Amino acid sequence: MHQARSDRRKSRAGRLARRYFRWSRIEAVAPLQAHHAARKPVRVIAPPAVMDLESNYEATIQLLKDIRMASKRLKGEFMVDISQVKAISAAASLLLVAECDRWRLSSRVKRLLAIDVQGWLPSVRRRLREMGFFEVLKAKCNIIDPPDAGEDAFAPFRSGTRSPGGPARQLRRSIEELGSPIADRNALYDGLVEAMNNVNKHAYDGGNSNWHLWWISASVNRADNRMTVMVVDHGAGIAATLPRSPWWGWFTDHLGPLVKDQPSRLKAAFSLDAKNMSQTGQLNRGKGLREDIKGYVSTHHSRGSLHVVTNKARYRYERNGTVEVEHASSLPIEFHGTYIEWVIEGFSHEEHDDDN
């Protein structure tokens, strides 16, 4: 009996310690602050001044993690002070939109409020508005910010769980409405569909399929004739799911001790040739990463790049004419999911094919 009481006290002490840790984390991430618009103290998350996966990766990903943690612990009852953001890249914009969409879906009220929109930096407000940020919030933004000369124009984001063909065609159409007919437009369609199909097949492990979401968007710079296309999901990540694949034996045979290194895995996954893949009997799966996702850049007539962020690895592939460069590196903070980005220079130089 004495031992049972002791065990109960230890269990209760452990629960209290865990609860204290969780709330101390909330206090650190989203402290209570007086806010004139809310007219009551609210918990506020302060984002970094620069949101970018290149120059400020660690702070940007940490913000997304903080939003997700707060949405679970506070049931949506907190605020992200967007007025603090002075610059936001296309990649960070899509990641923020996707995280807020997830926040909204998990919130009891099913909508988020846009507070002090007039205080947001015009370039940040315009970018988020064009991508559909206020539609995610179920809020209105009547402020129209004209773009500065040379700025990118953005296509509204789309999300879903199934049937990626329709959204891929819609995004392609939105891109052409922003710029010109897309060269290799069928290749773009194939790359988008492959990325979204990978989400359906590999990214999520069981659970509620309504949460097995992907988000897509794009931007066009008419002055530079440059197109950026982006796909993100919140699944397990390419590097983490590779050991589940039927061709994992190829990695263990060819990478040896490096098989535990996520950048090496990721680089190999995008560099497999048909001969190696045919040894596994799973040629189509390998071809999807190499031919449809990487292939949209490797076969394009102009300069382009592929950028993939997943788990604790980053992969880059660049092509300029006949010169190809690829590199994989480790990341300081894990990204829970997969982000894929294509950047195509001179995207409208060639006459486009017929629609799918």
C-alpha cells in the first residue's frame, strides 16, 4: 500500500511537471500583452522581421512551430503580430498561409481575425492578400496595395487531399493569367501532380485523411520572365519515409554508413538512374522524383533550379544550359513536412503545348 501511494505521488508530480513545462513554453512563445485592438490582454507571437528559407531559415521555421504549438495548447486563442514582418519571401508566404490554414481548421471558431491590417507593411500585405491569406482567415482586406516596379505577382494558393489534376491545371492557368503561356507546360503539370501524389501515397501515416493536405501556389515576375512554383505538405517528409520504400535496399547497398545521413539520402533519391532503380522492381516511384520533379528543371530549355526542404535536409539542383550543379546539406531545425520549389527563368520563351 505504501509503495502504491508513493507511485501515485510520483505520477502526479510528473504530470504537474509536464504541465508546468508546457505552460512555461507558452509563456515564452506567446506572452500575454495588452493590445488596443483586442481591448483585452492577448497572447502574442512575434514573428521575425525577415521571413525567408534562405537568409533566415531557423527563425522562420521556429515561428511555424510556435504557431502550431500554440494552436494546440491555446485552441486558436492567440495572435501573430504580422505588423512586425518587414520582408517575406514567396516560400515563407506559402508556409505561413498553410500553417494558418491548419490553425483555422483546428480552431473552435473555424475563422481567424485580421487585426491592425492597416499597420502591416504594404508589400507584405499585398503578397499575402494575393496568395489568399485573408480567405484562409475568413476575413476581409479592402486595402489594395499596388505592386512596385519589378515585384512578383502571386497566384492564389490552393489546397486539397485528393484529385491533384484539377488543382494543377488551375494553378497553371493562374500562372498564365499573371504572365505568358508557359513553355513545357505539360512538364509543369506532371511535376505538380507527382508532388501532390507523393503526399497522398507517402507523406501521411494513417489518421484522419481530412488532414492529409497539400498546399500549392506560384509567383511570376514579368520583368525578369521568371516563374516560381511551390508545393508544401505537413507529412512525414521524404528523408524520413525513404526507409519505408521498396527500394530502400538500393540505399543501404550503395550508401553504406551514409544511409543514416538525411542529406545523402535526399540527394540519392533525386539522382537515381533507371538502371539502379530497375534492380528494385519499383522503377515508377524513382522516376517520379527524378523525371517529373527534378526533370522539370533538368529538361527545360532555359535556366532553372529545384529546391527541396524536408526533415533536417535541404536539396538544391541548378541547371544553366549544359552546366548542372546539385548539393545537399543539413538543416539546424527540422521541418516537419516537405517543401518543393521550382524556379524557371525564361519560362514563356517557347510555344506551349496543348492543354491536358
